[in-house]
Amino acid sequence: MSSLPPQNKDDSSALATAEALPSEPVLADHEEDNLAADSEPVDPEEAALNEHRMTLLEHLSELRVRLRNAAIAFLVAMLASFYFVAKFFEVLTLPVRKGLVKAGFAPEFHVMKVTEVFWVYMKLAIIAGLLIASPFVFWELWKFVAPGLYKKEKKLAGVVTFSTAGCFITGTLFGYFVLCEPAAYYMMSLLHDEKLKQAAAAAGGDPLKMILKPVLMMDEVADFLMMTLAGCGAAFELPVIVAVLGALGIVSTKALWKFNKYALVLATVLGAVLTPSTDPFTQMLLAVPLFLLYEISILVVWVIERARKRKEAELDDQYR
């Protein structure tokens, strides 16, 4: 049976045109998703991060390289500082020797064990190596972490890192130049107590009269100074810690100001904990700066809150 002819000329021309046109390619689902993703605007900063994205094995390999470089820098700095460790010990113990002289005693340190000098110098060399190599170590860690951070996060991390380092260095300098010498003088001056003087005067030429002389061991003096400097450095991190908590919204200026009446007591307790000596004079020398640092922390949190409110007001005006 023959096919039926088209009913009119228009239908036949439309059919011929449809057959002549090429068929449109059918896109797969994943190709349509790619086209949709390409059509959307992409943040150039996020695109740069995606370009540098690495797999887990690549991250572990990169971390291994960074840790290896940091370890090499530390070992080189420690070995180099061991050559100058005697001079380092002389500079470190200068506040204690000044306190001894002011208290009326000779600046002498004694050694009890044969290996005591070596281990004291080794501890000082390790600490000096950490201090000298710390910029390079932080740089290696930064090179590992920085590729995965946004520009704003990099800026915040840099501010926190430099603030932490600056506060710790300020605390150690405060302990070295302000705290250690008066502490040594006060503790050694207790040997010149008035009761001891009266007892010695009453004894006259008695050969059994009591005589007290300080016998300071080398390792104990080094430990006292290192613990005092480390405690002062840790105590001066208070503004950084409170500022970070304020930036995260955990604490506020109002809450910190309400806690102000307890801050003095807490500063006294921290001064007793962070200083290795048990005399109240040394504890107060650290407690007073701690209380002042707490007041500075309140001011820093207030500035952060004002900046946050200003930014929120600008956003409200922009999207109103």
C-alpha cells in the first residue's frame, strides 16, 4: 500500500526542513553540571586554592619535608650555640650575681657532680638552639599551612603569631631586667636578718656562733632563671589569649569588667605559680604587671567589639 501524500504543501515543506536540520547533541548529566558550574561566577581566591589542592599523601610528603628542614635548622643552631654556651651562661646569670653582690656575698656558683657542667650547658644549648632556629621553624610551618588559608585567614594568623612572639619576648625581658635581680637580692638578704646579727653580736668571739653562707649550685641557678623567664613570658601572653577569646565572641568587655574585682587575686595566685621562688616579694613583682595586662586586655577587647559593631553597621547600611 502506498504512503499517503501530504495533505498540503505547508506540511511537506516543514517535514523536509526538519529532515534537513542536523540533530542537536544530547549532553550527559555530568556535562550539564560542568556547564552549569562554568556559568556560575567563581571566586578567584577559591579557584587559586583549588589549583593548589593536594592529596593526603602529598600533604604528608610536604609535612615530612618541612619538619626535616626545621629539624636540620634546630640541630645546626644547637651545635653552633654549644660553642658559645659558656658566654650564654655568664649573661644569663648576671642578674643573680648582681643580687648576690648587693646582698654582700661573693658571686660564686658551685658544682656537685662531675657531669653537672655538661648537662647545664646542654640544656642552655637546646634552649638557645630553639630561640635561634624559631624564625626558620615558624617559616617552614607557615609554608605548609599558608596554601590552604584565605587571605583574611593569613592576615589573622600573622597578627596572632607576631603578637604571641612579641608578648613572650617582652615577658622574658621583663623577667631578666626587672624581676630576677631584686628576687635574688631579697632572698639572699634574708641571711642578714636582724635576729641573726643580734645572735652573732651576743656570741662575740664564741667559735660556735652560727654563720650562714649561700652555696648556690650551678644547675639550680640555671633552672631558677630559666623557669622565671619562661613563667614571665607565659604570663605576658594574657592579652593575646583574651583578645582571641574576644574576637571569637566568647568573652565581652562587660563580662571582663565584672570579673575585674577577682583579677587581682587571680594575678597574685598566678604570680605565685609562675615564679619558682616562694618569697612574696618576687610574686608581687609579677602579680602587678599581670593585673595591668588584664586591664590592657579589657581595652583590646573593647576595640575589637567597636570594630565589629562598625562593620555590622556598614553591612546593614549596604543591604538595607
